Amino acid sequence: MGVFDIFKKSVSTSKNDIIKTEEIAEHLSRLLKNGTTLYFKSGNYGKNVPLVLKKIGEMRKRIAFKAISVFPEKEGAKITIEYETMGNRYKFETKVISYKEETGIIISTFPSIIRDNERRREKRVKIPKRARFMVKVISGVGGGIGFSGDINDLTSLGMGMYVERIIDIRTEKEMQIKEKLFEPGMDLSIIRFKPEGSREAEVSGKLIYSIKDGTRIRVGIEFQKLSDNNLGIVKSILMKFSGR
């Protein structure tokens, strides 16, 4: 080691990071094949901008995205892409090389590393499709929206669910399901769910994120402090499906 090597910054990695070029290319190929929706946080708009991966360059130096909504960044901008696939969260940094507004196509650099982006404080338990149950949510008793759908995953701190139906609380009319209706930080006054063979739980919480998962909208919910009764219901579900 040279005397000046001690001043070089080391890049810490997680065991779930994807580092090898071949593995990065395979991972991106799966995203392309599955049509996974990716997002980056726009500093100009302050919200998630959705993208879809369209092509991986043969020399693995460039990748191409298609912007699903307005793409506000300029050539040369570095953007961090975030997404979820196969139940895991990832992110990577890429630099915009070009953008054609008429086609929505963005050309950017091939990522040097894909990082594990798991932020959950507690490992979630995936609920099998055969055992999923309905969750009903109201964002405001006197107004706001109500939505319902199947649970996807659960921890004692929160849950993920697919939105199947949404209504306007004031008019009681059904609304079109749109991601923009689910703002992170939105207070959720009532969250009800009743697994088969269990008591009904009624809790409150906050909406943490919303993403487009294929043709469906999936949202993440953080619970407020659970009562002993509701915590007991949640723990029984976790024990049933965690394999313990």
C-alpha cells in the first residue's frame, strides 16, 4: 500500500448490494422483462417521477428509460433511481446523457453498483396470495378518501397493501385509482383488517409510500402505537406466516 492510499475514501457495501457488472446486467434485464416501474425524486417537483427501463446497451455503458410523466432534469444531471422488485428495495445512481421530450426516452450511464435500499426497521412477513385478507382504510372521518384492497406484507410496525377500490368519503362515490391521490405522510384515521379465524383489528397510522406495481397501486402504511389487543392480533398473523 502506498503512503497516500490511506487517504482514499472506501465505499462501504452491503451484502445485498449488486457489484459485479454481469450481475448488474442480469438484474437490469429482469427489470426490463418485468416492466418494473422505477422512480426518482425530482428536486424541481418534489415528488416521485416514474420511469420504465427500455434498453440495456450492448457494451454495458448506457441504459435507456422511458419517462411515464414529465421528466424535469437536464442533460448531465445525476439522478438516483429507486424501486422494489421480488420483495426487495434497491437504488442506483445514473447520469443523464440525453433526453428527447417528444419520445420521452432518456439515455443515461450504466450503473456501477446497485445498492440495497431496505429501510424497514423490522423484517416484514409476506402474506401468501391464498391467505391474503381485505384491508379497509379511511384517511379522514369527515372527508378525504377511503380505500380497500388485499394485504401484501406485514410487520408489527406497518403493512403493505394493494389498492383495489377507492371512494370519496363526502359523496360516497367511487373514484378512479390514481397514484397521485396517495401522498406520503397522509394521516390514516382508521385501518381495519380481519384475517380468517381472527378478531378484527382497528388501528390508525400514516401512509409512507405509494408505487405502481405493474398495473396496480401498492401503498405502504406505518402504524401508530398499537394497543395490546391489536398488537396481539398482528403478532399472531406474523407467527402464522413467518415459519416460526
